[in-house]
Amino acid sequence: MPAPSPAPSKAAASSAQKALLKLGLTRDIDLALHLPLRYEDETRITPLRNARDGSVVQIEATVVSSEVQLRPRRQLVVQVEDDTGSCELRFFSFYPSHQKTLAVGARLRIRGEIKGGFWGRQMMHPAFRTAGGELPAALTPVYPTVAGLPQPYLRRAIASALQRADLSDTLPPNAAPPVHQTFGAGGLQPLYSLQQALRFLHNPTPDVALATLEDHTHPAWQRLKAEELLAQQLSQYQSKRERARLRAPVLTMPAAVPGVLPLDAQFLAQLPFGLTRAQQRVCAEIAADMARPVPMHRLLQGDVGSGKTVVAALSAVTCIAAGWQCALMAPTEILAEQHFGKLVGWLEQILAPLGKKVAWLSGAQKKKQRSEMLALIASGEAALVVGTHAVIQEQVQFHHLALAVIDEQHRFGVAQRLALRQKLAHAGLEPHLLMMSATPIPRTLAMSYYADLDVSTIDELPPGRTPIVTKLIADSRRDEVIERIAAQVAAGRQVYWVCPLIEESEALDLSNATATHVDLSEALPGVMVGLLHSRMPTAEKKAVMELFTAGVMGVLVSTTVIEVGVDVPNASLMVIEHSERFGLSQLHQLRGRVGRGAAASACVLLYAVGDNGKLGETARDRLRAMAETNDGFEIARRDLEIRGPGEFLGARQSGAAMLRFADLAADIALLEWARECAPQMLDRFPQLAERHVARWLGGKAEYLKA
Ligand code: ADP
Ligand code: MG
């Protein structure tokens, strides 16, 4: 019930129209699917005597006095009474029209939170209107809205859209979702059709258990969640089928020439190690995909340090041996640079006899070098192109690209992945796509978002690694940690020190890292202590990384820029300051920077205690989880529970944001149902499937495909 306001002007109505567009509420069905955040109960009148302190109530009462007070600030103070008690209303902002409605003698219906102060009951800024008219039979919905779109306007728009919208069923016959029925006031609640579910959720009867609406477990909510998940699965399977109709170059090793070692064998022969069984298995999975004339769409996941780069390199070798080009894109300059160095080391020798090279592309490189590289790429002389986002820029013309590898794929947005695919299409052929991620995707997430993606998993670390020991240490014991650093450096090892993440403030991150750098330099005389942060010029970053990689620099202090992929096997100690501020998966990734060589490695999670001298309970549980397990999948699972799916999918525009109602962790049964139902529905009821997707996803389906 709104406070009365002047009748809406034409301008207000058109600004409300604009606001509806802004919320994406264009079709009737969009409005029908715009569900309440919460409800207000206006179905009852509470006698003042029964109105308890702190509760939100609707009363009906008569104004006995109304006056404007000027102290301590200007306010309208109104006394009202019903047969059982009295209450004072206070308004700090009010118009003459309000005063008129609140005139002495007026009978009002008033709704607000009761405060039972020393001076009697009070309501601050309650909603009110002249009493009279029937009480509504259903709860009043309160919708998510934006400025310029008042609740009453939105309510009316939604109510009329609900009447007009086509809400006929689009679920396939005999495929009821596994909705759990709940008990309500009238016994077991009925199951709902889409239309019934929407009508109910917009205007529920007052006997409903509000908690089941709030936590979305009510059968009407479950019905909507099932529908939404089905739409999402359908669009995934649709794009999988569309992809199956596309063509890609067949990439296989050419027939062996007698006396010449095949390129892949040459590559493996010069590696300083043999592949693990898991690496061999995923290489075979990828090779099988690339040997088909259909574009590969595969995610290679493996814990940090599991050795994904060499798998990508072997796939590139196959691609090159088949006579095509390969591109590898990494999210940061440092990581791309490191890949470039490693791949040149592995491939230069074996590519030279073929007259082929490895090209480097980065946003930071000099014009001259860049145009040289672009020429190499366009002529096809560069068989492998390594770089940052620069790889997908417009000026880059590939000669005949057949394989694109995206490292740390969750770091790239959906739009960038789409751009990559579109850009690389060549003469009617699509490139094969291999995405790599060190943030293992929990099963439920893989099932939903990546129904359109094949997944290969490296589930074994290279041999000879000693597990990383993780210790929780209070920040007050910093000195001991510094002693430990000195001992590691004395033993010829290297140390990372990661500075806290200060949300929303890069500047603070930086000042903290700078201060720590000074402290450690003073505390560790004779040791070279370096500093790395994201604001540094590229050349400087590169110089610092080179000193650390070469083993000259003993300690590297950094902000979280080293998070992804950096590989310095001699580093054996990782210190993370204010570890309580990081997400679990992020801590796991950081920790993965050590334990890459044979030396025993450790990770110290420094934490700061609160004012009470203690670490908060959840923070402690989370950090303990880090100490208890080195298994990235287990950590990912716990992180999903704590942080939700956005973290794994990276970009804000990720598919996760597209799920408005369903919760991947809580609605597994519905997800499994949708996953099973979708392919059958596409086969047997394609038109229904199309209608269902259009209804739920409208124009957004394209985004879910990247
Ligand atoms: P990630 O999967 O995190 O990208 P990397 O590809 O950077 O891991 O590999 C981590 C380290 O392990 C690198 O130094 C790499 O050369 C090494 N490595 C990879 N595979 C093996 C293996 N089979 N045996 C020994 N070392 C390996
Ligand atoms: Mg990597």
C-alpha cells in the first residue's frame, strides 16, 4: 500500500516504460516471470493492542491529532487510535496532500513496523490511505525494481501481463519434473502447472508457509526452477547439435616416412620427462576429437601443476604436423610470455627443419615487432601463435588456423570466447577449440553449463612431487615466518609472498605490497627481494619475473597477479598474507605455485584476528579446509557452496547470471531431470522445445553457447 502521491503524469509513465525496458521486461512473458522478492500481508487488520514491538502490521485507526513539529527537526506527528489502543505516526518528509489525508477525524488503513517505545507505540513513515474497501484476499507482492518504476505501476503491469501472456504448458507430455510436495495449511500442497505456479507466486494466499516462498522450496517455485533448467539444458543441447553440423579440418599425424621420426615422437623424445598416464589419456581424447571433421569443443581441466601445458603443446604438434596453424591464448601477459618461452624451448628445434616458427603477440609489444609477427602469421610461417587477448584482435589474419587453445578459460568472458570462434572460422571450416582450466569445475556445474562441452580431466600430478604442507599462522607470528623464509633462501630455495586482496581498491593493494616489500628487504639482508604488481609497466614486470625465474631473486612479493599459471619449480614456500580475505579456489591456485619441483614445499596462510583476538568461525573453517586437503575438486565443491557458481564461470556476463531461479547446488534433482529430459524432447517434440526456449531465454540463448 503506497503512500498517496499525485496521479502519475505522462512523463512519469514514459519513464516507467523505459525502466521496464532496462529490466528486460519487454514481453508479457517477461513480466509474468518477474517474480516478487517478498510479500506484504494486507489481508488482515491487527488491533493495536495485539501489535507486537518490531512486527510489521496493518491497522485501522482514526486520527486524533496531527501537527507539524519543528524540533529536533521538522516532522509531521500524527496520533491515531483504534478501539484497543493508540499509536503515534512520524513523517520527516511530507506534502500538503499527506496532511489532508491525515486530518483529525480521518479513518485510515495504515501499514508499517511497530516500535513500542517508552512513550508508547510508534510507526516511522508508515504507508497509509483512507480506510474502506475490501481487504485483499492474497498477499501483496513486492517486486525487484529500479528508480523510476514505482511498485504500484509494476504491479499493475505484471497483473495485466499475467492475464494476457500465453502460459500454456511447454513441458513434454509424461515428463513431470521431480517436484517435492510440501505441506501447507490445507494439507499436502497440489502440484502446479506453469500458469498455476505463476498465478500463485504473484498472489499467494495468506495461509502459505512464507518460509517456503522465501527459500524457493515451495512446489510452485520448484516448477519454475525445473522449467528454467530445462530451457537452459535445451539451449545447450541445441548448440551441441548445431556444432555437430559444422565442419573442421581433420588433424591427424601424417603417415610416417621411413627413417624420419614423426613430429610428435620428436617432441616427446626431447621432453625432459615422460607423460603421466593421465596426460596420455587426455592427449588421446583430444587427438580423437581433432581427427574428426567436426569442431572439437573440449575443456581440459586439471589441478594446478598437473601439467596441462605439455598436453596443449602435443596437440599443437599434431595440428602443425597435419599442415595447419595453432593459436594459444592466455589471460595475462606474464602467463602468455611464460608459455611462449616454454613452447619455443620445446618446439623451436623440431619446427626449424620444417621452416616454421612460433610467433608472439601481445598488446604491449613494439609496433615493428608486431607487424613482423602479423606477417609471419598471415603467411603461415608461424605454425604456432602464442599471446594474450591480442590474438583475437582484428588485424590478426591467420593463414589457416585449425586449433585454438585457451588457457585459464574462465578468465575470459563469454563475449571474448564468442569473438574467438567467430573470428577464426576459415573457408567454411571452424577451428577446433581446447579450453584449459585449473579451477576444477564441480560436477553439477559441469553438467549444467557445460552440457555443450566435452571434458577431459588430468587427475594425477607428475611424479616426484612432495605434497604441499599448509599451515595456518596468526599474523602476530610474522617474525617466525620471516625466519623460515631466511632458512629456505639459505638452502637455495625461493619464496613467494602474496599480499592481501583489498576489495575495491587496487591502490590499497599496492601500498600494502610496497610496505611489505620494504619490511622484508630490511628483515632479509643479503637476499634479493622483488616486487610485482599489476600497475607496473610490462617491461618492468618482465624483468622481475626473469630474475625470479632465473633463481637470482630469493623472494618475490606480489599482489595477486601471480595467481595464474606461473611456473618456477625451485620455489618451495608460499606465504599468503590476510588469507582470510581470499576465496578458497583462489588460495588453492596461489598455493599451486609451489610444490612444482621435488623439494618439500609449504604454504603459510597468515591470518589476522578480529578485535576479540579470534578468527571468525566461517573464516577458520574455510582456512582449515585448505590445510586439510590438497584436492582441487574438493576445494571447488566447498567453494561452490560458499561462493556460488559465478566464481567458476569468471565473467559477470557468464551463464550463471542467466539462472534466475534455480540454484545449482540445491536443485540437483531438478537439474538431473532437465538434463535427461532435454535431448529426448529435442528428438520427439522439437516445436515444443523451441517454444520453451524462446519463452524462457528470449534473445539470451546465444550467450549460453559460448
Ligand atoms: P598446469 O596444469 O598448472 O598448467 P604446468 O603445465 O605449468 O601445469 O606444469 C607444471 C610443471 O610440471 C611444469 O614445470 C611442467 O614442465 C612439469 N610437468 C608437466 N608434466 C610433467 C610430467 N609428466 N613429469 C614431470 N614434470 C611435468
Ligand atoms: Mg597452466
